[in-house]
Amino acid sequence: MSSFRTLDDLPDDLTARKVLVRVDLNVPMDGAKVTDDTRLRAMLPTVLELSDRGAIVLLLAHFGRPKGEVRPDMSTAQLVLPIHRLAGRSVRFIEDCVGPEAERAIATMLPGNIGVLENTRFHLGEEKNDSELARGMAALGDYYVDDAFSAAHRAHASTEGITHYLPSFAGRAMEAELKALERALGNPQRPVAAVVGGAKVSTKLAVLGHLVGKVDHLIIGGGMANTFLAARGVNVGKSLCEHDLTGEANSIFDAADKAGCTIHLPYDVVVAKEFAPNPPSLRTCNVHEVQPDEMILDVGPAAVEALADALKTCRTLVWNGPLGAFETPPFDAATVALAKTAAALTKESSLVSVAGGGDTVAALKHAGVAQDFTFVSTAGGAFLEWMEGRVLPGVAALEQQQGSQ
């Protein structure tokens, strides 16, 4: 297992020590109201633990894409009240994330206090990983804790640059995420299955190419499956399909053959002539019976049963993306059924299940099983890049620190 330091490696007593904590505050808002506080809740264990240990906790984050402009609608000030309500402690706003103004404000803080620094992206240097900005941020603290896996795929001043100037540690959410990913693909119990769904093969080619060498069963669903079916000579009618990528699909079939990975495609499908909730033209058929005016919108029940049987032989599951157009009933049936099987296997301890990506979290919540999976990552892009086998700069920075301090 790659090693990185956690909060356990910090001194127990952090009284009056300033700890900069990189968190993910990118939450959806409706006016002043946070509509989904999952990411705020995820950082609470780290923030409260550091506060309890007497640290002055300074939250470092970006919000939106201001591209170096100071924009009041993207100020992190609007998150002070929601964080205060969740944390049950007083939280104050600090009007910059670098410089004398921030230093003055922090100098008046007491042990256990929590402060929210202004949006890191109000500085152009943040996304350029500017070393001067990173050094300026580091000057505000004694330690750096990264608790934002969702931003770990970006080498920015507040995720990678800052680690060169402060002793750096993984927060509790980051630690849980990295341990779960290690169990899922780093050093998993075999056999391993991966479910990869979603609309387009083009966005997940690298993921599929990486996974065939890592997993024993690759289950392909969503619109992507249609491209693989077309590559196998199936007429997919009006279905969403990237016909220009059938060559890439075939090379993934070949790579899977060489690696001993079984690719699972649906052999019965749910089709309709129009994409709408419960359309009158709805029917289930064999993949070879799709009519030219029909589109495939979900995996059929017989295929789902076969996939469930395959999962029962596996010890580890990685899930990214729905099997059908799950936002529109009844095209959520396959995703819900397979998610429930995975959840049941996880509950009886025969399966380690790790899921991630925006649509995936929504699909598992819709199926009512998100809490039953071993681990559900709220990271979108970072989770996908990890599935592609890429090195995430924010994670690599924490690992390199191990020996250097």
C-alpha cells in the first residue's frame, strides 16, 4: 500500500497550531441555501477532530470557476453559515487566502476556532500551481491537511504546490477514500468485477482500456454498451451509439481476451420508439430483435439476472455509471436491481463494493442502497482518473512527503 501520513501522525495536542485544511466546498446552491450538503458533511470528521485537539482550523477551498476574478457570487463567505450549522461551532470568514489581511484575521483566532478562507481561485496563480501563491498560503499555517480527494486530480497551488512548504497529511475523508480505492483496484480480493455505464464510450475509453487488465469481469451498460454491441454486428436501431468508435471497442475486446477478462454485454434489452417516461411503445427483446425505429434504453431482466449471478462469484466490485437511462422510469430497473444485489452481497460480507462518480451516487441513492456499499466516493473527475490508472497529483504529493520531512 502506498504510504501517506494521516491525522494520527500529527501531535495529539495541537493547541493554537494553525492547520490549513484543503476541503471541497463546491456544493450546489439555490440562493443562500445549500441543496446538497454531502461534501460539507464529508469534511466534518477532520474539521471537528482538529478543532477538538485545539488547532486553529483554516479551511482552504475553491468555489466555482471565477478564473482569477473576485466575484461576490463565488465567495466562500456564503458557506460560513451552512458550515456553522453542520459543525455546531462558531465559524468565521477570512477575507483572503493569502497575505497580510488574512494573517491579521488569523492572529485573532483562538484554539479550536474554525475559519473559512476566501476562494483560492480568486487568485490566477491557483490553477497555474504558482509557487509564490502556494508559499503565501503555506505561510498562514503550521501544518497542511488535504481532505479533498475530489480536487486531487488537479495540480493546483492549494492541492499540490502547498505541500512543498508545509508538513502534509491526509484528512479522514481523504484517508478513507485512499484506503477504499486500494481495496478496490490497488490490492483487491479476486475475482474483481467492474460496472462501467454512462452515455458515451468516448469519455470512458481510457477507463475501459485500463480496467480490462485489472478486473476479471467488465460489465458495460448505458449508451456505451450500444457501441460495443454495434462493434459485434448488432443493429442497435435509433439507439445512442458512437459508430465511429467501433474500432476502439474491438481493440478493447481483444485486450480483454489477452488479459482473461470477461466482457459482459446485455443480451436482452428494454427498447422504445421514443425516450419518455413509460412510453406506450415500451418492450423487452433480444438484442438481435431491435427494430430500426427503436432505441435501447435499459438492460433487460434476463441479462440483469445473469449479471447478478456473475457478481455472486466476485469478491470485489468497482462501479461507475448507470446501466440505463435511470433518471426516466422504467429505464432505472436494471441499475436498481443490480445495485440491490451488490448491496445485499456487501451486507453479508461476501463483496467489497466501491462506487464513484456523480451519476453513480445519484443512481445508488435512487436505488436506496448508497449506505450499504462499502464505500461511495463523491468525487467525479478524480474518481474517473483514478479508474484510468492515472497518478493524481494531490495524492502523489502526500505520498512523497512521507520520507521528506
